[in-house]
Amino acid sequence: MTESAVFAPDLTVAEIVAASPGLVNSVDFMECCAKVANGFRQSHGVQVRLPATSLDTPISVIVESFVQQASSAVAVAQ
Amino acid sequence: MNQALLMAERPAPEILPGLFGRFSRGEMTLADVEWEQQRFHEHRRWNAVELVEAVNVNELTEADRIYILNFARAELTTKPGADRLAGLCDRQCRKWLSEDENVAKIIQACGTWSRYWNEEEAHHEAALTYLLRRLDFEPVTDEMFLEYRQIFPDDDMLRTLFLLTMSEVKTTVMYTSMANKTRDPGLKALFRQIATDEAHHMRYFNTFARGLVDSGKYTPKGAFAIAHFFLREGGEMYGYARDTKEARGTHVNWWDQLDFRSAERPDDFERQRKLTYASLEQSTGISVSTPQEVQDTWLGFIA
């Protein structure tokens, strides 16, 4: 799926799982979030808590959660 | 050798560990494994009619009635669970036959065993729905019966097995807890019997999962993903106690639908967590003891 296909309509977790050919269910979506968290940790040394999101959560809320956590961690480090 | 001596030398029925090794070394055939499953199934059989009739329905408390209501409903989801497992195992077995015969055999052994699981769960469902009807309490309506019978969607084989492990972890703990809370000897015996069955099912799922992991064709990642999915803050383990319930539309997760009202909650989450760690070790050989360790181990498997 392209970025614009996911972020422009602000798809929910359920909609992303349904539209993606690579995701079977929300466990796969959780793994995608984990990859992002691993990336934060490896590239910036920032620990991000993985959010437990319901199926009707829009992607914007999840992204915002990651951004806020990363910003807070960076601020603390500085 | 006389018949008495033969019977004396017959080993006690057990849930066979080390399935991958037994198949890959040629020590057992699928027919051998099936016979061990049959022996184990027979040694733990019980009579639902007798146990239900031993419950003194006139002496049950409000809490007892609420427990029976909740689990009469919850048990309705085990038949679609077992039906789904049988179908998934057949499809996965065919897929693996051309790639790894031993993996195909482990999955076939699981599919074969699913009929015993289905039958044993039928005891639980029939006993509790019948008991509920004797209570003159809230019934299981046909509408609910049909809704709870929806078949679960397919998933990866190892993840499916560990999800079923988690369901059995929850039922083992909750039936044990309810058995300890009720004062009626008949209901106590029924709940204890069901808890024992659920613990056996949990061990079976762990054994099949371990076979897949031992084959090297499945990494432990799938088991840890499901464990994290349950143990994380706001995760599936906390089911009905969460602020929001998932509207899935495809199937019913029984743990989301519980409603204990005035009755003491039988969750014992600490016990559920410990059984989860034990199951992870049985399924993967990896020892963990906190939700954070589960998450860290899972993240370690993700590139």
C-alpha cells in the first residue's frame, strides 16, 4: 500500500488490515508498529511504548502517539 | 506374556512431548500418535449428565448463577474454534507435504487431535447450557447461539496454536478460580473437571507449537507476538475489563463478552501471566517472566 492510500483518508487499523495484501490481521499491524519502534531504538536510541489500539483507531492517532513519545524522549535526553 | 502383565507394562497415557523428534527419527507413525491421543482422551472422559445432576440448583448463589451464565455463553465459541482448527490443519498439512514431511505430520497430528478437543469442549458447553436452563435465569437465545458459532478467520499456524493456548490459559485459571469460590460441591466438581480439561488442552497446543518450532520452519516470533498481544497494557488478556470492546463482525472472542456484575471476578491475572510464561517456555524453549521480557523477546525476532 502507498503512503497516500493509508494516510490521506486516515484509515483505521481495521481498514488498513482489510486493504493490505500483506496483513492477515491486527497482529501483523502490531508487528508493523514494532518495526517502527525498533527503528527508533536503533537509529536514535529512543524507546517507544507500543500502543494497544482498537480496530477503529485512525492511523493519525497512532502516528501522533509515536511522535509524542519520541519527542518526549529526545527532550529528556537533551 | 499374559494379559495382566501386558496391562501392567502399558505406560500411563500422556500428552506426547517431542513430536518433531519422534517423527523425524522415525520413532512413531501418525497412527501411533493417534492411539496415544485416544488413550489420553479415554482416561480423562467424564459423564456430563452425572456431574450436572449433582449440582443442587436450589442452593446456588447469585454469583454461581452469573458464572454459569457467562461460561455457558463462552463455551459456544469452542466448536467454531475446533472446526476452524480442523480445516486450517488440513490446508496447512497439504501445503507442507511437498516442503517438509515432518511439519506436515505434526500439523496432521494436531488436526487429528482436534476431534477430541471438539468432543471434550462439547461436554463443557452442553453441561453448562443445560445447567443454565435448569436455573430459570437468563437463557442462551438462539440469536446468541448463532452469533457465537461464527467461524474464526485463518491465521499463521503457530500464531493460531498460541492464540488457542491463551484461550485455554484463561479458561484454566477462571474455572479454577470459580471452583474455589462456589460452595456447592456439585458445581465445584464440575468447574474443577472443566479446568482440568482446559489445562490438558493448553498442554496439547503447546506440544504442537513446540513441534513446529523444533522443526526450524517456524521461529518463536509468532508465539511471542500472540503473547504480547494478550499481555500488553490494554491487551486481550484483560478482555471484558477493558474500556472499549472490539466490534469485529466476523467472530466472537468470548473473553470480550464476559459480564460478572455483582459476582467476584475470577480473573486472577497474575496466575494467567504465569501460565502464559510457562506456555511460552513449553512452546519455544525460551524462558521469560515479565510482560516486558515478552515484548523485548518478540522485538528481537523482528528485523
